[in-house]
Amino acid sequence: SLFATFTSFLGFGFSLAENFVDLFKKRLAWSGCVALAVVLPLLFNFFKPDAFLRALDIAGTYGAGIFAGVMPVLIILRVRREQLGRALILKEKAGPYAILAMFLFVLIYNTVGFF
């Protein structure tokens, strides 16, 4: 778990530093951007150690949720529309919308569990 946290932190920190370089249009040196992107979150992590893992947990829940919950519904709707060659009627949309409703219910349930 320590190595996963460390590598995620480094990858995020350096990509954020690159974004800061673009944001500040070279007015801030690379070392300043790294300090903003890596040192400040690291100091925050010393005072609240579980914050980074909690943020990864929340980001993973929503990222995987979109990938596993919303994308299949959109794929089903598109394939059905292309196969029929016309707009779908409500009866043909009911199955994917039921799947989407169930997914949203579970996502809301998980979100409430975070707090």
C-alpha cells in the first residue's frame, strides 16, 4: 500500500507541476511548480495522513463507476438504435434505463457511505 501511495503521489505531483508550468507561462521556475504540486500536499499529508488514500478511494469509485455503470448503458442504447435504424421507443429504452437507475442508486448509496 505504501508503494502504491508513493507512486500515485509522484505521478500526480509531477503531472500537476507540468500543469502549473503551463498555467504560469514560464513565470515560475520548475522548482517552484514542483514545490506547489508536491511539497504542499506532502505537508498536508503529514497533518492528515489518511486524506490521500481517502481521495484515491473516492476518485476510484467515481471513475470506475462511470466506466462500469454509465458506459454499458450508452453502448446498449447506441447499438439498439443502430440495429433498428430508427429512434428508440420507450419500451426499447426501459432495460438500459433500469440498469442506469440501479447504478445511480448504488452510486448515491456509496457516496453517502463516504460521509
